[in-house]
Amino acid sequence: QVQLQESGPGLVKPSQTLSLTCTVSGGSISSGSYYWSWIRQPAGKGLEWIGRIYTSGSTNYNPSLKSRVTISVDTSKNQFSLKLSSVTAADTAVYYCARGLYDSSGYLGYWGQGTLVTVSS
Amino acid sequence: QSALTQPASVSGSPGQSITISCTGTSSDVGGYNYVSWYQQHPGKAPKLMIYDVSNRPSGVSNRFSGSKSGNTASLTISGLQAEDEADYYCSSYTSSSTLEVFGGGTKLTVL
């Protein structure tokens, strides 16, 4: 059973870059053909899809964040990462990583527990 | 404002059935059978309950069912149980560059 775990700083200063890592266990991130995604949720609000990376390395981003987002994979560490630049208080949220339910599926079948990132000086 | 519209809250008594609606457009819900539903308990990660409009992942109770008519998808929970009390989010593929859109979420209260 695949498991995902987010990690990274819980506090980021405005205008800086938010960097999070999702460590995958229970399987190789390079096996199969999966979408590896990032989603966020501000406190008390709904879910927002940030973007995803395919096993091949191709990426898709939410247009509202596209100019600031980079998602990448490190197969040697069995991890994928999120970088969000020029953050503001509006980027404060719980950030989740997730994997597709099955090969080439966009459905978010497996989730990490989430990590809270606060943007504040 | 979310791309998909859900009621803010619904409620029901144990044993009853409830339905949560999710309204989009022909560019998302109405145009594709790529609708999914997620359950989220407080402080927990969302859990996929329904995909492809009406399919259940392995391990999800058959008390949960999904359907779609036109631009509106629905999640029905039958035989309500206390453990079903949670927030529910619909999601759909969209032909816009966003690719994936969520509803604003519905809080289910089991009375």
C-alpha cells in the first residue's frame, strides 16, 4: 500500500519561496504511470488543486498559480516536490500531496496527511 | 468562488438517506464522466469515495453512490451513520486549462 508524507518548513516569510517535499513509501515513484499531485486547503475553506507531475515528467499546473509553481520528481529519493515562489498570506494553507488512484488516473486515490504552511513575517 | 456549486450543508438522521448535489457546466460535470467525490473528517486528509461518477474504490461502503444528470452530479449516502458526519467535496475534470476543479464543499451533519 503506497503511503505519502509531506515535509517542509511550517513558516515562510512573505515574498520567499515555499518548498515542500512528498516522500513516497510502499512503492517506487518511477514504477507504473501515475500522476503525483499537490492540493492545498486554507483553514476553514475548500480544496484547491495546485498541479501534478506524471511519471514521464510532464507537468500540469493550475493557471491561477502557474507563474509561481514548480513540481518536480527526485526518483533517487523516491520523492516529489513543490516550489511556490513569491508567497503571500493568501498562500497560508494545509498542503497535501497525493497519487492517482490507478495508472494514468487523475483521481486522488492516495493522500498524505497534510502539512500546515503559514506565510508570515 | 468555487467552480462547482454545492450546498453548504445538509443533515439527516441515522438510517436515513441524503443526497448532495454538485452543479457545474458543460465544460466540466456535464461534458465528461470524470466526476469524483471526497470525504474529509476534521483534521484529516480527504478520502476518495466515488470516481467516474458512480464507481467506488475498493473498501468504500456500498452505502455511498454517485450519479449524474446534465450538469449536476449527486452523491447519495444511504443508511446514514454517525461516522458519515464530515465534509464532502465534488471534483470534476474540466476542459479549461485548470484541468481539475473542486466544489466548495458540503458539511454533512448526522442528527
